[in-house]
Amino acid sequence: MARNYKRCCCSCWSNRTKKDWKRRWRQSYKCSICGYVWIQSRRKKSVLDNEHMYKEYSIHKQTYNELANKYSVSRKTIQKTLDSFAPTHCRSPWKDVVLLIDTTYFGDIWIMAFKDARSKKILMYDVVEHENKDSYANWVKKLQKEGWNVLAIVCDGKRWLLGWFGDIPTQMCHFHQAQIIRRYITKQPILEANKSLKKIVSWLSRTDRVCFESELERWYNKYESFLKGKGTRFDWKQYYVHRRTRSAYFSLKRNLKYLFIYEEYMNQIDIPNTTNAIEAEFSHIKYKVNLHRWLRKDRKLKLIDYILKSRY
């Protein structure tokens, strides 16, 4: 609703007023009912706390118009106040960190973030054009140069990312591995081999490496001939009939050495077996950013930056 800026008479409180002459370079008003004339008082300049206002804008989900009505200023003033705020970063006191790494996109902006699983803080983030292993490796080296001791890394199911960090133990996310299998054999498989494989994958987070490997080996011995079944195309070239089932099995076989890293270092380091913590962080930020639609790119980056730095 638009605000009413019409003055009321100071004598009879009528709203039938009009502008009169200017006196001492200040506007005077006259009441059409009682004829009372008064000079406009100087409006006191409101002092706006840009940090508190930006917290209301980002964390408490207030819009420009809601803040303008609350502080009795224009929408443009709210925008200028929010643009003048510069977020600060409180660094984590922990020096031994377990990194959760991932990249997500906010429309036209790609954010690569590094979160510590122990202190629950975002240590560093960067705006990138696309996700690649060189960017991950460079930022991990930068963290190490700044004094952070990277004990382990938890990442998603990118094949080129596993084993890319040298001597640092790399744990693959169990959820992403389950999603890879789901893409190959679907959510509700029809073939008996796919049903058995889906059941084995459902035990991934509830079993150890020895049991999981033995179950996978038993499944392969049972369906070996099924996986090796071939057919002939019209050009007399042979092909594997159940290629998607083969891809699902070999994905588990190939990533097996990265799925139970947390078990090997259980007595030394507390390594999570999923990247759910940083995925939840991204979901929270996307929800807050989507509330303020049609933001300019610089304002959207500033909003993401503030939420990342002041989440905890």
C-alpha cells in the first residue's frame, strides 16, 4: 500500500491542507478549514544500522518494501544502505580440518565451497565458470599454505576427482554412489539381477567393507553369465545386452576403495561418509536467495557471500 504523505493541520487536525509560500527557504502549509499556517519542520535524519539491516534482509528474509515501511524511509534508501555494507568473515579456530567439497550453481553463478566437517564452518569459497579438478587442487593447496592441516576430503562421485589429492585420504559420498546406481538400474528395477544389486547398495551405509565386498562378489558370481551376455547387431557387430547393469556393477567395483576410507581412519579421524552437510548448506542459501528475485549479479553475490560467512 502506498504511503500517504499529506500533512494534517496542527490546529484542527484536518487533512484539507495545501502548500503556501516558502518562508526562510522552508515550505509552509495552510489549512483550508481554519486558515492556520505553519512551517514544515526539519526532518531528522534517521541513523540506519546497515549490518543489522542486512541481517534482516538476508537471514530474516525481509524484502526492500518491508524494510522501507519498518524504518520509514524509501526503497531506494534501503538499497543504498544494503549496498554500503561489507560482510566480514570469522575464521574457524580449528587448524585440523576435514574438508567437504562441492560446487553448485545459483542461476548464472557457480560457487565452489569448502566446508569443515568438524567446526561446521565454510572455510573458503570461490566463484568459478565450471567445476574442474584443477580448481579444487589449487584451493586445497592454498588452504594448506594458510596453515590448515587437511586431514581428509569428502567429495561427490566425480571420477576425475577421486585420488586427485595425493596423500590426503579421499572419501566418496555414499549418497552420490547410490544415485549413480539408481540412474543405471532405475528406482524400481524389473530384472532380478538389478533388484538384487539395488538391495546390496541399500546396505552401503550400514555395513563394513568386508561384508559389502563379499556380497558384491557373490552377486557377480551368480550373474556373471547374465552380465557377459551378448547380442548381434544388423551390421554383425556384437554388443553387451545388459550394458546398464554392467555399468552399475563396475561403478561399484571401481569406487570400492574410496567408499570405506572413513572406516580405515575411524580411530584417528572422524570422517563423514556423505557430503550431506554442505548440500544442506547450499539448499539453505538457495532458499534465501530465491526469496529476493531479480537481483543484480553483484547483489546476489554479496547475499551469497554474507550467508556463507555468517551461517554459524
